[in-house]
Amino acid sequence: MCVKPYTTVVLLLLTNVHIHKPLHKPFWDQELTELWKVMKDRNKLYTKEKKSGSRRVKSLFDDFIAARNVFDKTLRRKETPGFLARY
């Protein structure tokens, strides 16, 4: 079984393609940064208590889910295309 040379070149070119997400997010502001920090801190508390076997795990998990929901809803609202045009 012989591999054709042009197929190997195409495969090599396709495997070295890097697709990057743009880093600039015009909708990201201070409010999202603070909500992200709150969510991250509550997740850290939850995972720390979960590993130690504490009884507070359920309440910490509920706090984390609530913070995540607030962050997600705010993010979705701000990344819609018409958001920046409204303000």
C-alpha cells in the first residue's frame, strides 16, 4: 500500500493549523470580572469542603450554582449583539 505524496503534505498542513479565539471581548466589563471572581471563589470553597467531607457541602454547592447562574445570565445578556448598541 503506497501513500501518495500529496496526501501526506495535505495531512501535515492540516494538522499544524492552529485556530485561535480572539482575545478581545468588547462586552467584558468590571461587573463580569467581579461576578467571575465570586463564582470562582465559591467553586474553590465547595471543592475544598467536598474533599474534606464536610457537612456544609450541600449549602456551598447551592451557593456555587447560584453564583454561576448569575454570571451566566449576565454574560449571555451582555454578549448579545444589540447590547452595546443599547447603551
